[in-house]
Amino acid sequence: MTTDLILQRLKDLAVFFRLGRPLEATDDLINLLTNMIPQVTGKISATPLSIESIFSSILRCQEAEDWLGLADYLEYELSDFLKGLSSD
């Protein structure tokens, strides 16, 4: 899966979470993150956050049902991390 496609999927999922429709997006999010792990494990991005801290924050937001926070992490933090990888 290309970085551009992943970024678009993250943005689409963020929209579902912002609209308060987490049931429609959660399975797709889990599949996307699971498939993304091998591509980003051990890689360094130009952003100051690590992939581990981003994934931990996403999990905390999901557990707290903080859908807006989760959407922000998907659309901004994780997307910026991935963009930082592609510029290496």
C-alpha cells in the first residue's frame, strides 16, 4: 500500500470518528494499523514523535472513547510521521 493511499485512508477514517461513527471505522482502522506496522517499525521520521508513542496515544483515545482526539492523531500526528518517512 502506498503512502498516499494510507494517508487518504487515515483522513477518511478521521472523518468517521469526527462524525461520531466509530463503529463504522474501528475495524478498518485496526486493519490499516496492523498492515502498517511492518512498514514503519524501526524507521525514523522527521517528526519528533515515535511510531510507538503515536500508536499508544491512538489506543488511549480509543479506550477513552475520545473520537475527536483519535481523529486528530490519525489525520495529523500519524500522517505527519508517514510524510516524514517518505522524505527520507
